Amino acid sequence: MTSLAGQTIGFIGLGLMGKPMARNLKKAGAKLIVHNRSQGAVKELKAEGMIAAKTPADVAGKAKTIILMLSDTPAVESVLMGPNGLISGLRPGSLVIDMGTSKVISTRTFAAAVEAADCDYVDAPVSGGTIGAEAGSLTIMAGGTDDAMKRALPIFEALGKSTTHVGPVGTGQVA
């Protein structure tokens, strides 16, 4: 397994897929800052040694790499741009990875907002379901710059068995 020792990773969206993904990142050695709409999952992962964040902006203030595993496009928009949203707390040089499935046009709009904050954005939806998330055997189709992909690859290796860089931001969603 890839070692993520010394990395601090923010994780927002601790549902059926997100919770086991966060656990796999911790197992790989990362320090996890977690946030979720419902607090049950946060409390559960806090008991396992992860750090709870109150808002998406709080996650961005504590981690320069942030993964989103959210249910749909409106949820991503709310987490990024809503009150106390991720973008309001991003520090220059941060990396945002959206691993859920979102609309392509919206994904490109989200990426532009993150890039305007001098940060990188990768869209990286996954295939493999809950079983793949638990086993760390997801298939990942990613869109982003070569530099952003190099930064994201160790994370993808901890979460999946196969990663394909299909092109610029938005192409992960297309694939």
C-alpha cells in the first residue's frame, strides 16, 4: 500500500463510499480532517483518531489537500461555495479532488472557482461501489492538469487499483 505518512488530508462526505475511503487514507498513514452534514459519521471517525472539522472552510484551513465524496452536483456546489464553504478557506497551493459524480459543466465552473483561489482541482469519479471503497480497489477516472495529477496520484493509489488520467478538468466526469 502507498504510504501517505506526513500528509494531512481533508475529507468531506462520509457516506457509504466516503467513510471507508477516509479509513483507507488513514490506514496509509495520512492524518485526516473530516466533515460531514450528519455528525454520526464524524463522531465515529473521530473515535478512530481522525480530526473533526466544523465547516468545509475549517477543513480547508487545516488541510491543503481536500477530497470531496458527495452525493450530487448541488451538494458539491454547497460545500464549495455555500456559507463557510471550502473556497472561503482555501490557502494558495491547495488541491481539491472531487471523487463523486457531478455534471460536467458544473465541474468546470467549480474548478475555475478553485483555480481563481490559486489552487488545483481534479475531478476523479470512481467505480467499484462500497465493496471497492472498503477494499481500496476503486477504479478512478481523473481529469486535471499533469501537475495536479502528480499530487493526487499517491492518494489514488491508496484508494484504488486503477487510475486513468483522461484529460483536463471535466473529462473524469465524461469518462
